[in-house]
Amino acid sequence: MAPSTPIPVSIVTGFLGSGKTTLLNRLLKDPSLVDTAVIINEFGDVGIDHLLVEQSNDGVIELSDGCLCCTIRGDLVDTLADLIDRLQTGRIRALSRVIIETTGLADPAPVLQVIMAQPVLSQVYRLDGVIVTVDAVSGPATLDNHEEAIKQVAMADRIVLTKTDLVDRDSPEFARFTTRLMQLNPGAPQVSAQDGEGIKAELFDCGLYDPETKTADVSRWLRDAAVEEHHHHHGHDVNRHDSRIRAFTLQHDQPIDPGAFETFVDLLRSVQGERLLRFKAIVCLADNPDRPLVVHGVQSVFHPPARLAAWPDEDRRTRLVIISRDIDENYVRRLFDAILDTPSVDTPDREALENNPLAVPGVRMG
């Protein structure tokens, strides 16, 4: 039968040799992850060390603990749809979670966009979070030499440090490395793969909805306080590719005109879409200030906005967290302030905006 609530999907990414397979094997031994499906590119690429109970010819194997391991069939959309078909037809007994492992050189954005943009899939699945593995031994050199690794870290919700048993965690070099990761993505907690058996609790259920309370946990999902604290106290370390990444927050105390906010989002994603790595927001709109709007985007693809039944806490400010690459933070702030100050602003010419992003017709720049 079809799931009564959307199935959480976690994406595990990380550069080649960073320990994704080791992490997957460890996670799949956790009893609480029974009825999990792991989607990989090829069985030969991931040495799942469980005892295999059944292997079929259609790219699905069943593990001894009831989990599934399946290869991408055609494309990811087909694979996710096939899992639901198996659930509905009784070929699998249950499906409580999906973990998607990307290749070592993969950009996680297209995988995120599949979950967010496909109308049918977005009703059945919900994005829980992006988990990135980073090698504590070779990680600094990898970040220096491979921009793909920088982007993987910047887009993550959780950072898993692997091979920390092979380095001196009290050394200045390790401190500089973890600080660098924090500068790239201050909103993503760092977890050591070697720390205890409770790693599952730190990596999963980091999405908007708390599966225990069935309510929205905006603070955990948005993590705007962590981003804001880093932004004010640390600044940006120019370190090769790192200087291209910016993580910052926007806030607004008063209810926002819906048309003005829609104009801001439309302009930002249409002109700067490829540079907009992650966009998370809870918004107080003037048409219904008691029911906040939740917005989540990856580059130019945005999940359909959702209204919460009520504010989750006493903080009713509009709060946005933006992680970007090659976007001037000041440009975004001035655009946000300018458009919100003039709800009836006309949509400016796209070419003119690209040449001068702050030249918004009809808007007083102050």
C-alpha cells in the first residue's frame, strides 16, 4: 500500500575515497534503519558487506536485515518510482527511508532537484537532508584541488569527518581544517564517524518535519542562528575555491507582501539560479501572518511552498538562509530590502538586472 506519510530521503555524498561506503555499512547495521532502501550507481562500486539474501535481475537485492540495495535504473526518477510500485504491489513489505549515494565526483544538486521538482515524487518522498563525508587525512588537499568537494560541503546539512582516528584532533592543522569546513557551511554540524554508535541520530531526521512530534522543527532545519553567529564573528577566509562560497541570513520583522516576496524569489533564482546552492526560508506573509510559508530551493529549482498550520515558536520573523557561490551578499541584501520596501514593483528587465543587479525600476535604493 502507498505510504501514509512522505518517506524521508537522505543523500550521502563525498569525494572519492572519503568513506561513503564505510559509513553506509555502519548505518545499515543500525536496527532502527530496518526497511531502508539504499540506491547506488552499481553494485560493484559499493561493497555492502551484509549477507545478501536474494539478488534479482532487475537491479534490486535484499539484505539480511530486510533492507534493500538497488541500482539506478535508467534515471533516479524511475528508480524511486519503482520502489513505490514495489511497496504498493506488496513485493516489498515496508519502506521507511531511502538513502541515495552519489558518485565521488557528483554534484548533489540534480539529486536534490529530483526529489523537489517531480510532482508525483514530491508527494511520496520528502527530502530529509544531505550528508557529506570528508576525509580528515586528505580532506584539506582535496578541498584545495577539487572544486566539486567544496560544493559538496557547502550544500550539506550534516558533515561527517572520517578517518579522524588517523590524525591528531588536538593539532592546529586539524583545528584549521574544521574551521575551514565551518566557514564553508556554518549551518551544518560536524560529526566524527569514529565517535560512538549513536551516529545515526545525528545524521538523520534533520529535515523540516520532526517524525516524532509530527510538527515542523524550523530551528533545526533552518539553523539560521548558527549561520548568523558565524557571519558576525568570523568573516570569510580567502582560501582558493573557498572565497567563492557565501553563507548568510536575511531577516525581516514585519509581515511581507506576498507579491513582493514572490518577485524577490523569482528574480534571484532566474538571474542567479546556478549560483544559488541552497535557499531555506520561513516567511511571514501579510495575507495570513498566523500561518508562515516555508520555502526551500536548490539553484533554480524550488520545492512547492508550504504553509504551516501555525508558527512553531514565539519567533515570528521572516528568516532566510542562503548558501551561494559567486553571488555578492550585498547585492542580495539590497535587492531584498528594495523589493520588500516597494510591494508593487514591476519585474525588471532580466538583461538589465544581469548588467546591474541593483537597478530595479521603481525601487528606491536609499
